[in-house]
Amino acid sequence: MEFVFGIVGKDFTLLLTDGNAARSVICYQQEHDKIVPLNKYNALAMSGDPGDVEQFSQFIKANMQLYSMKNDYETSPADTAHFTRRTLATALRRKPYQVLMMIGGYDA
């Protein structure tokens, strides 16, 4: 069983995930880091199919870095959520990603 958990307080955002990378009854790894820092303001916590988790998180991270290099501006959590939601929606019609995620961060 995998989980993604988040807590938001007045001055903080806390993201938690388990460390298992599993498929069916086989556990490939128990120390898999599923929290990906996207930039200095945002992080992405994911669970789901290990291949999709790895591929999708790296895709989102690379696009957030490209955006910040092009525009000289770090994305806010809302901007990151909009881009991620749109990416998942367009992939839904072709080949959907089997991921569950939570985006956490703060505005400067």
C-alpha cells in the first residue's frame, strides 16, 4: 500500500510519502524517494506505477526548470499545479499516467 500525505500550516507545507517501489505483491525497493523538489518553492510527492512516477516527475521538473530559465521567474505552487493538471489532462486521452500526486510549496 502506498500513500502520499500533506499538511499545510500557517508557515509551512509538509509532504510525506512511503519509500516502497512495488508492483502487485513484489516490492522492488523500500528506500525510494518519491518527493521531487521542482524548484526552491515547490515540491512534488507522488505514488503509483514506479515507471510512471519516475518519468512524469522528471518531465514536470524539467519543464519547471525550462520555464524558469526562459522567463527568469520561479513558478508558484498555483502555476505548477495548473501546468501539471493540464499535462495530465492531455495525456489522459492518449496514454494516461498511473500516478497520484500532491504538489506543495509556498509563495515568496
